[in-house]
Amino acid sequence: MNKTLLAALIPWVPALGALVCAWMGTRQTLRKFSGWACVASVLASFVFTCALAGNGGLKEETKFTVEVFDWISVGGLQGGMSYLIDPLACVMLLVVTGIGSLIAIYAVGYMKGDKHIGRFFAAVALFIFAMTTLVMAKNLLVLFLGWEGVGFCSYLLIGYYYGKDSAVAAGKKAFIVNRIGDLGFLIGIFLCWTVFGTIDIPEIVKQAPALALTGGILFTLIPFCLMLAAFGKSAQLPLYVWLPDAMAGPTPVSALVHAATMVTSGVYLIARLFPVFEAVPAALAVIAVVGCATALLAATIALCNNDLKGVFAYSTVSQLGYMFLGLGTGHPEASVFHLVTHAFFKALLFLTAGSVMHALAGQLDIRKMGGMGRHMPVTKWLMFLGCLALAGFPFTSGFFSKDAILAGVLEGGTPLHKALFAVALLTAFLTAFYTFRLWFTVFSGETKFEMGDEHHAEEGHDAHHGDAHAHEPHEMPWWPMNLPLVLLAVGALAAGMIFSGPITTAVLGHAEHLTEEAHHTHQTVMFISGAVALAGIAAAFVTHAWKRDLSVKIAAAFAPAVRVLEGKWFVDELYDFAIVKPLWLLGQILFVLDTVLIDGLVRAVAAIPGLIGRLNREGQGGRMQGHALAMLTGLALVAVFLLYALHAQAR
Amino acid sequence: MTPETMSSMSQTALAHYLAIGAILFVLGLIGFVTRRNLILMFLCTEMMFQGIAVTMIAFARYHGNLAGQAFVIFILTVAACEAALALGLVVLLFRRRRTLNADAWNEMKG
């Protein structure tokens, strides 16, 4: 098969898969196989990606475009459905389809017995279509299509359990908050069209450096607009509030959409258009500061969060902050590297969290868990590996990628960079601490658990274990659930060593040549960040495994701080007070104005024909005599008039 | 009869004929407006017709012009045809509703 066809098939096979899943969902007998249809389509997409990557797709000189069809073509605006295949796109495609396949396989086990399974897998396959479209887009219009597509699928999947009010509200929140960012994206596209006269990404990237000095205000605005879009989609300050709520969706969705792939599309957008951002240093500085602030803020919230998925959600926000920090300090290769390793270990963490949740019938409160390792040893150690990688334990994948970002920050050299480095290091310590706080709380200590209120579906896993075990937590089966997790765990451990070089080459377009000094910086940073990670893990061990009363004492000593952190800095309340309530009030006022003024006017106009009709209705009584009389009267009037006229003439 | 041989009519006689024509017409009109029975209404219209015919013949005689008389013959012929049709329609309508009341046919009521 030639490369063009391969590239075109990558998004469209999952699109077909979505249709097939949706159709199977409507058939009683086929419904339980719709998961495998989804897996097959995503896996096929992964195979095509591998073929493409193995066929030289990852080589730095590879760059070709695929025109699938002419989508929108108006005047000089050429918005064809065209794909751009280069090493950066290939790396992203491997992550999206590869991790997507593993998560889809896990989801087949996780969602087993659910009534609306067809809807779930159709949305997952559609998501893969949208995400691959986003990644492969050659022009901003197609990128925007994918961008909106993933947002829509995310909305569908967050609100999957539409019977729960919280899930519906979370879906709406995600959609509306993203809308703010999308406004920035749209304006950014318009500005690109104005400034560059094209929306073609390679063309924009080529022209951007020359405009750095002469671009004017419109050019300077482009990165800020696009940045807003990235902040919305990748859950950065001030638009991060939707991501923690998005955990209302099924756990495989949290792993796929809200940890591994969709939320990284903001990072991808900036990496893709990096020359545009590089040309405006102020924009890069803003990205770095926002990323760093988000990383710290989310890490502090995660410290005191007691929700199993909530901790990982905030840690995702925090790690995305790291990626933005890397972008802002001019190291997109480090960010994309962290994106890839993060996809592995965060997907692993979410899926193991899903296993725990599954075993405990939907229980998410970690205060009600303890010693779960005895019931689920495999999950325990899989999550341990994920936690190691997230904490940045030496020689795991997270360690290498975090180190790449930290070293990049320190290389900047200015006081700002030093401050950012200090904050990032503090965040790294907090990350290691809260990660292992969670792990020790859930898996060590005395065995205790409280079942949640979700019941397994009739044909769920309890069927395999018999009813005797129905009220005991149980380990997940190897196939199809734990085996994909093992592959993810291998990735979480080894991805750092294997992919560091290829990704750097792929993103930069050439192999990285470290100077002696930079190499030295890297080594120093490695020691520091490794030590920080170990310190964080040790602190968590002391307070949450060795001497558990200590954590209670510390919490009591810092009670006001704990209250603020448990309230998530009251950001949601602040937004509610400052934005939601005033807008709601405005909406109410406009509603009243609309009913009274606009509707009143329209109704008044509409009343006139009614009135005329009512006046005439009597004349249309259907009585022949009435009509005859009316005719006669008319005739008489005409006769009188004629006689009068004749008489007047004769005189 | 030629116009010369036709004896002309005095103005008084004309006035009497015209009065009879007008009375016939108005009686027919009142009947048409007040009755509900389809056949009676139809007969009333015939009466109005005859009122007009009498008037036309009177004028023709008065002016010594045969055109009016010829016209009346035409009108009577047409009226006879029309009467046959109209009575047939009345029978059909009666078969539909089993009544001759004109109010039974008011679907076009507003």
C-alpha cells in the first residue's frame, strides 16, 4: 500500500467503526460485540500508523501531504480535507492510536454488560477519528474540525451516564468552558488569514519567523488567541475548571480523552505552530508562567483531594502545566516527550483507578479504602509502577521527560527562569507526595472498604466469580483488562529511555546536539529532580504508611490551609460568583425584556389579522340568505349611486 | 306584427305593468330571503325572474320594439332548462341530508 492511502485510512477507518458500533448498538444480539468492532477499527488505525512510521514517517526529512477531498474552497481560501504527515504528526498518531487501542481493549472489559454500550463505543471510535484528524490536519480549518470533534465526543462521553445530574452538568461545563477557548481559536484563524493570506500550516510556519519584527499588532495577537484555545482544551489557568468535573464520565474515557490524548491537543497546537509563538517572546513568557502556575495550583489541590479519580485529574492538569512550561521556555521537544510519557503512565493510573472503582462498585472516596492490595495484587503493583513514573522516580519515563523540561527551564538563565525552575521543582516534590499518599492510602494499612452504590451489570464480572464474592472486591481478569495495563506499564517504565532521542529529533527536525555546558545542566537537574522525587515519596511513606497518625496531626495543625485546598481554592465558587451569577442575572433580565417587549410587539402585530377575521366571521355564517341579502344591498347601493349620478348629470 | 301595426301603450298602462313586475320581483326576493326550504327558495327566484320578464315586455310594448319580447322568450327558455337542472340538484341535496333545509349546507362557514 502506498503512503497516501495509508495516511488517508488512519482517520477514516475509525469513522467507519463509529458507524458500525452505532448500528450494532441498535441490535439486541450484536450489542455486546460493538466493543470489539471499536477495538478493531482503532487497532487497524494503529497498524496503518505503524506502517507509516516504519516506512520512514519518523525520519526528520519526511514531509508529505495527502489531499483527500476538496472541502471548502471560497475565493483564495483553500480549506481542503488535506493531511500533513511529518515526524511530529507520526509521534502523536502513534500515541493516539496506540494508547487508544489499549484503552479500547480495557474498555471492552470495563463496560461489559452496560445497556448503552453501542453509544459508548461509537463515541470512542468517533473520538479517535476526530483526534487523528486534528493531529494530521494540514490547514487550520481541518485542525479546527478535529478540535471541535474531540470536544463534542468529550461532551458525549462525559455525559454518558446521562441519568446522573452531575454528569450532565459536567458535560455542559466542559463544553461551555471550551467554547471560550474556541472563540480564541476562531479569531486566531481569522487573524492568520488576514496576516498570512493562507490558513495552510506549513505556509504559516514558513512565513512566521520573517514577520517577527515587521508583523505588527495583528501578528502579535495570533499567538495570544491560539494560546487561549490551547488553555481551554488543555485545562490551564484560568480555564482548567472543567477537567476535574469531566471525571464524571466512564473511567476509560477519563484515561483516553481526559488524560492521554484530547487534553494534550493544546500542547500539540502550540508545538505545531511553534515558530509563530517563537516570533512573539511575550507570548512564550505568558505560556511559561501560566503553565507553571497551573502546575503548582493543581498539585496543591491534589494534595488534599480525597477522590480517587479527582487526584489523578488534578495531577493531569498539573502535568499539562509542565508541558506548557516546556513550550514557554522554548523546548517543544521536551513538552512533546513529556506528553508521550504522560500518556502512558496517566492512562495506566486512570485504568488501574478504574479497576479499583470497578471492584468497589463505584466507590471513589479514598478515605473509605485501605489495604486493597490483598484483594487486588496485580492492580496494586500496576498502579505502583504508574505512580513511580508520575512521581518521577529515577529512570522511569516520567523522570526523563520531567528532567528534559526542568533542564530546558534552567537553560533559560534569566531570573524569571530561575523562579520558574524553583516552582517547578516544588511541584515535582508535591507530585511525588500526593501520588504516593494516594497509593499508600488505598493499598497499604488495614483492609477496609465500603462498597459504592453502583451495582455491577447482570453479565458483569461477578458472574465469573459466583455470587459468594459479589460483595468482596476482586481482581480484574487478565483479558481483556489487565493485559493492556501491563503493556502500558512497560511503556510507563521504558518509554523514557526508548523514545527520548526519536521524539526530540522528530519535533526539532534534527538531532539534538547538547553542548558540554547543557549536558552538565542536564546531569545536575537529573540529580536534583531525582532527589526531590525520592524525598516526596519518602514523605508520603512516613505520613501515610509508617505513622498514619502523623498525617492527621499535620492536617489539624494546618486546618485553615487544608480547608482552602479541600475547597479547591474556591475557584469554582469564585467563577460562579463573578461570571456565572451575573450572566444568569443578565439572562433573566433579557428573558423578561424578550417576553414583554419583543414578543409583545410580535403578538400585537399578529393580533391585527385575528381581529379583522373576528369582525368578518359573522358574515361568513354559511347562510345563503345572508349572502343574498348582502348582494342585494350592494346592488341597491350601486343603483342608488347610478341614479344619483344620472340625476345630477341631467340637471 | 310589425312596429307600425303594433298598438302603442299609454304611460299609465306602462306604469301598471311596471308596478306588477316590481311587486313580483320584491315578493320573490322577500320569499328567497325569509324561507329556508330549498324548493321554495328556488321558486322564489323564478318569481323574481317573471317580474323582470313582465317589466321587459312592458317596455318593449311601450317603445314598439320587438327586441325586448324576443329576449324574454330566450330568458324563459333558459329558465326552463335551468329549472330542470336546479330541481335535479335539489333532489340530490335532499338525498344526501334527508332534509330540504338550506342551513344543512354550511361547510363554508367562517
